[in-house]
Amino acid sequence: MRQWRVGTVSMGLLLLFSGIGLLYAQFNQLTVAHVALKWWPVLFVVLGIEVLVQNYLNKSPDSKIKYDIFSVFIIFLIVVTGLGIQAASEVGLVKYAQNMISMQDYSLQSPAAEIPIDKQIQRIVVECASNTAMKIHTAPSNSIQYYGTALLRAQSKEEAQNLLQQRAEVNTHLAGNILYLNLNLSGSDRLYQGSYNLVLPEGLAVEIDRGGAPLQILSGKINSDWKIQGNGETEITLPADSDLLITALTSNSTIIKGNLNWIRSGGETLPGQVRVEVNGNEMQAQVKGQGKLEISDNKAGNTQYQAKLSSGTHKLSIISDDEITINQLP
């Protein structure tokens, strides 16, 4: 007759009920983590009952209780894990894990806001944190409009909205005729992919200082001088009637993209350009597309590219070592 080893039944029951629980959770879209964390001490009870039953059934003086070493070892690992979970529960880690498991993703937008522009303001300086992307439009207005968007993890939509309200920071201060606008979406393990959407007055000078996040300027007129500095991908779409002298300063010669006619300082040109003669000097230029070309001296030690749209009345300067894509609409 085959001898019963203590631990075999406990291991079997553990596998049986674990499988049933996981299968039930799959079909009913339930989270079994809460139940497992609450009922794991039952393993002690089942194993203890098995030892008592084995001792009761083997009353012979010569009989010894034999154990299924492998099963007991597995149960021992589970028990140690359970004790660790219990210790974590006492310090609040289990509750934190349960909250993280039950959280959902919410894509939310903060309420739109507006900052009036006084007549004395001549320039806007936009400072943006490294984790906050920006999308910028321009309009013939006397104010700045903005709102933030973010992807958040929270227990409910209301909690996510409160978190976005706490994390979205927009600060302004005035220094002479310059308005400083500081944008930040404070990142955390519950807030990511934050960005700000802004509408800036098209007639004011703008300086943008960002810390590595992407920047998009979408088909808006630029009727003043703009300066963009800091790393991060830059994508600009300009209307057909733009009147700009665009300068890109970078140490990476492969990042300039788009449909503008660019020329590199010193006569070296981007791929796809040809040699032309300007003022009696032979140089390379791209002859297709709109816009005139100019060469300027490189004073910053990096490679400089320029393209002129129409008369080049206003200046758009970009200092970055990340990809710069500029397209002009037909």
C-alpha cells in the first residue's frame, strides 16, 4: 500500500485552488491579488491539519511521519513569501501595491487659462521643464492662452483630475518689458507624457528655453524675432507667406530636415544641393523650392545653416543638437 507523505495534499490543494481562482478571475475580469494577500495564512492551517491527520492515522509505535520534501519545500517558499508580504503590509507597502494594481490610465486636459498681455510687454520668455513637451500656435491677440494635457494613473477620474491640478504649474513674472512664463508638469510614477498647448501673440518677440522635451510650432505666423534654444526635437510648420530669416546652429550636420532651402556656413551644403555662383564665388546651393539662400559667418563654433523666406524681415534662430524639421506650406 502506497504511503501518504505529509505535504502532498497541501501542495495539491494549493495548486488546485490557485488554478481555479486564476481561471475564475480570467473569465470575470477580477483581480485575485487582494484575495491572495488576505487568505495566504490558510496554507499553515492546511499543512497543520495534514500533519495531525497523518499522526492520527498512523498510531503504530513503529510508524513515523514521512514528508514529501519537495512539496514541503515549495510550501516553505510560499510561507516565507507570505511572511514577507505580511511584513510589507505592516509598513504600508502592500496597500501601495494594491492601489497600483487597481489603478487605471486617464488621459486628461487641464482647464484652459488666459494671461492678458499689457502694452508695455515686448518679449515673452517661455521656460519649460525637461519632461514637458510644448505645442505652440500663434494668433493676432493680446493674450496668452494655454492648457496642459497628461497621461495619469489613478484610482478614479476625479483623483486623476486632482493630481493633474496639483502637478500642473504655470508661473509668470514681469521684468521690465519682458514677461517670463514658466511651464512645468511635475512628473511622478503616476503622471507621464505631459505637454502644454499654447497660443502666443504673433506680433511679440519670443524666446523659448526648454530642457530636452519635444517642441512643435504649428502653422502660425511669426511677425517678430524668435529664438529657440535647448535640446529636444523641434518641428515647425510655417505658412506660405512667412517673412523670415531662419538660422539653425548645431554641432550635428545630419539633423536638419524639411522642405526649406538650407545652406551651410563656409559653402558646404546639405545632401541634395548643387554648386552655384553667387557674387563671383562658387558655392553649393539647392535651387529647387521657395526662398532665397544666404551665407553667414559661424561665430559660435558650431555648424550654421540659413534659409530666407521672402525678404527675411524677422529672425527665427534655433540652437539645438537634436533633430530640426521645418516645412513651409505651399
